[in-house]
Amino acid sequence: MTELKITVGPYEWRGRLETEKSPKTCAAFLKALPFVTEVIHVRWSGEAVWMPLGDLDFGVGYEDATSHPAPGQMILYPGGVSETEILLGYGAVRFASKAGQLAGNHFLTITKGIEQVYDLGRLTLYKGAQPIRFELA
């Protein structure tokens, strides 16, 4: 099991890479570590935050794709109809863009700090963008 340390806003979490279900996505993300960006609140998807990544190409297609990540699950949308992005659910989610429903690869699950995921969502909704950093634990 590959574990990541995730520092986001005032929180520090641990997450498990889903290497069995999304091996190519996990391998591509590992190569990008440390990965630093910002999370902002979603516009179309419900209770989630996202990391817009523009035309960043992780070189992966779809694997274990879902439109409904559970709280604490991160999905990577590899681009296509919309820009590349990572989304983290903190409540009810139906992953979408202005073009309609999307699906992303479930590649990471929060294992420590899950009780703070909702708080991060609300913080981001009311206070704006929060820095996020992924690195090996």
C-alpha cells in the first residue's frame, strides 16, 4: 500500500493510492510528486472541491471511473470534454461540467483525517481557495 501525506489548508491527512483499481493513474500521479496546487469549490458537481489543471496530461485514460465519488475519495479526470482536474468529494457528488456529467478515475482515498473532509469543503466554499500538497508519507 502506498500512502501519501496530504497537506491542505489547515489540515494534514493521509491517503491510500488505489493501485489495484487504478494502477496507471496511480503510477502517473506518483511520478508527479510532490504535487502542489490549490483546491477551489466546485460549480456543477455538488459537495466537492476540485483542482483545475488545465491541459496537464497525465498520459492515462479511464480506469475505475466514477461520477459519484464518496466523501474522502479523489478522482482524476484525464481531460477531454473538460479540462484535466482532480476532484475530492466531501458530501453528495455527481461529477459534472458545463458540458454535462463526467467520470473520473478513483485513485486516492483519504484514510486519516476523513472527519475533516467536510470541514475543508465548507472552508473552501466560504473562504475560497486553499493550498494543497501531496507527497509520499
